[in-house]
Amino acid sequence: MTVALKPSSSSAGIDDTQFNEYRDTIIHGALARLMLSPKKPYTHAQLATYHQQQFSIGTAAAGLRVARSYTRAPLRTTIMTRI
């Protein structure tokens, strides 16, 4: 699954709180792509693999946090019976 945060058409950039929260993950993803560019002085396939793994770990952790707490699922309540 590929997930992307799409800012609204009126926004000038990503929200600072979201960027700060996912800064390292975003950096790893960008470095992975850059280091796979052919014939560039910064091309490094092994290091790109490392950054891709770190990016995958970061996105998986973010997905897990979303699944745990940021859902729109209805609240489940139970009625306690008094004895």
C-alpha cells in the first residue's frame, strides 16, 4: 500500500507539527530515492537499501499509531450492572 499526505490546494506546505513528527521518516524516504539515481556522485545502492528499510519502519510505525488511536471508529461502551 502506498500512502501519501496530500495538502490542500491553498496550503503552502506541510503542517509543522506533522513534519516534525515524521521528519526522520521523510528524510529516510528522500535519501533512499536520491541514492538510487543512476550516474550521480551520491548514488549508493547499499545505503539506499538501508534508508528504504528505515523509511518502511517509520511508515509502519505511523500506520500502527493511526490504527490504534486516530480512527473514526465508533466508541464502544458497556453498561456496568450494579449489584
